[in-house]
Amino acid sequence: MFLLGLVGFATNPALNTRAFGLVDGATTLVAAGNVVAFNVGITVGPWLGGLAIGAGSGYASTAWIGAGLGVLAMGAVALGQVRRRAPAVEAERVPAEA
């Protein structure tokens, strides 16, 4: 539990630094969005686990839910990397009249 907490708290500054590095301004908005994302995760994870346990799936189902949420998070990271590397689409140019 100690190591889990240590790694969890050590991740936050790195994620904030990364988020701040992606924008030129509005760092307050970025920080707020980052906190909101963490709070949604803190709320949704246990809620889904409680639903699974309440449905009779047992305590082991919470590990599968956690793994699924981790896969979704990695998918979001991969999608973000793909979108970041995609070339910008140039605006359509109107041909000059001859």
C-alpha cells in the first residue's frame, strides 16, 4: 500500500508538468482540468467496483474493472499521441483566376 501511494503521488507532478508543457497559456485552466480528471477517476473507479460487487460478481471483479480502466486510459494516451503526430491539414486554397 505504501508503494502504491508513493507511486500515485509521484505521478501527479509529472502529469501536471506534461499538461503545462502542451499549452502556451491558460495554465490555471489546465491545472483545473487535470484536477477534475483525477477526481472523476477517483469517483468512477470505486463506483464501478461497487456496482460489480453489488451485482454479485465478487471482489475479484474489481481487479478486472481496474485493468479495463487502465486499458482505456492507455488507449486515450495512444489516441492523443496519434493526433499530435498527425500532419495539420492545410486550408483549401482557392485557385487564382487566370
